Amino acid sequence: MARGGFPGIPGGNMQQLMRQAQKMQQQMLTLQEDLDKREYEGTAGGGAVSCKVTGKRQLVELHIDADACDPDEVEMLQDMVMAAVNDALKKGEETREREMARIGGAAGMGGMF
């Protein structure tokens, strides 16, 4: 092993490895901030219920079509609201995972993050 080097690291340059790690960490922080600012829309009941959530997983908008407000069908409306919110949260989480994996893969770290 070369002085100051590590097996499996080309050239064994620890400073270069640290710079790469710091760069990846900064990219991840920047991406995290961007993802937190994004909004995702979910729908259910053919669009009768729609909502928006943020990347921070907060419900910020909820729309219920007047035709979906049948007093005899409150349980169905509740199910549609839950489905719409879960749909939006799922979209946000899928985007978050995809974007974070992209940065991890670009730095040669595979799916580590």
C-alpha cells in the first residue's frame, strides 16, 4: 500500500477522496433544499378530490369537487381524500429517492445514500 493510501482507491489520495466526499455532501444538501421546495399533486375519484403536498410532506392544498360531497357517502369522500394525499406523498417520495440516488451514483457510491 502506498504511503497514506488505501487499498482499492486509485492513487490512494486521501485528500482527493475527502474533496469528493465534501462535494457530494454539498450536492446532497443543495438537492435536499430543492426537493423540500417542490410541490406534488395527487388526485382520486377521477379528479373529484385533489391535493398538493410539499417535499417536506406537508399538505398545502386540498380541493373537493362539490359533486363529491354527498352526505350519504361521507366514507367514500374520506377514502378519496386519503387516496389523493397518499398519491401526492408517493410522488414526492419517488422523486426524492430518484434524485438522491442520482447524486450517490454520480459520485461512485452506488445506492449508498
